[in-house]
Amino acid sequence: MPREMLKLRKGDSAIMIKADGSMEVAGVNDKPLIDDNGRLSPIILFAAAWAKKDQATMNVLLENFKAAVREGYFGQDAKTDFEAMEKGAASAATTMQSASGATTMETPKSEGHYNEDKTKWIQDGVEYDLTETEEEGAKRIKEQENLLAMKVNAEKQTADPVFQRQREKLKQGATMIDKGPNTRHIEPDLPVEQTMEYRKATPEEQEKMRNAASGAVTLEPIVGNVTIEEEIGNENK
């Protein structure tokens, strides 16, 4: 398909990945990161992932893409082609080799694993620094799912004329109060031990983080001389 210049209309947003891997975004400066309906800008979301290129995040995006193709989000042709590619890759990875009557199987590429303290991802001998734990990743994905559910619900309400009439009636004479950004999609904070910041901290820093999370007061040692004055009363009094 020939390359075409995208024409942005009023309200449109776009991201462009250049041949050298750098990117440009357009139509996002006048928009909030999260709108009134709790919808997160997909341009900003992907731009952040592309800029950091965190291996764990890219793995999540890749698995999400595979699932979307398998479920037909990109059409039946793409689904059929992808299934054929997967079968071909599996067949190539299990090519049988016979030698002297013995049969061996070619070992597929390593799937990767965490290091001991789960602060790095190791793939084929290469270490990738992780910026979030499995729990933090699950929390982030859950919050994205919450945002999507809020978006779907808001769109259903927008399409419902009865709901629209009721909302307009309630607005009449009402005072609008700005409650700040929408946080209804935010999941509860994780235990401090499940955060990457904690795992990468020193033992002393970890103790302070645990105390702060539990509300305990950390007493700092007093350095210097301490003078104790004792007042002696008059015994004749």
C-alpha cells in the first residue's frame, strides 16, 4: 500500500514513528491525559511505552496484540494468517533430526526468566532492567480495564436519550463542583514489599519504607553531648 500523508481534523490525535525509531505526537497538547469520562489518551499511553521500551511492558503489549488478532479484532483474514504463522513457527521449532537411528528435537528459543530478586528480566543471556513488579503490572492493567469499563458505560449512557434528559434536568439550577481528576479507576495501593522501588532499595531504606507504610515512627539516634540538669531543693523548707 503506498504511503499516505495523514490529514488531522479538529479534535484528532496521532503518533508517528520515524524510520530512526524516534516519534512525534500531534493533537494532544490541548487535551487532558484523562477526560471527564475516565478515558485515557491512547496516544500518550503508547507514546510512553514506546519511549521507555521497558521489556516487561513491551511483552504485555505483544501478548495483548496476539490475543487481539486471535479474537478477530483485526478481521478474519488477519486471524487466519496469524494462526498459520503460529503453526509454521511451532513446526520449525520442533524439526526432527535423525542421526544413527536416534531422534532429537531442536530446542526452541528461551522464554526468559527473572533474576533472583526479580528486579531484572533475562532473555537469551541479556539482562533487561524492570521498572515494575508483576503485582504492579497487574494493578496497572486492572486500572486500564477499569478505565475501559468506565468509557463503555459512559458511551452507553450518552446514547440513552432517557438518561440524557434526566441528567439535563438535574443540571438545571445545580452548582458544578470541580472534584479534581477522576480517580475511580484507581486500585488500592499494593503492600510496599510488592513494589519495585522496595525491591531495589537497600535494607535500611526497606526498613524505613515498611515503617512508613505501617505508620510506625522511626527514631533517629541523637548525636552529640547531652547535659542533664538536676534541681536540688532546700531541705530546711
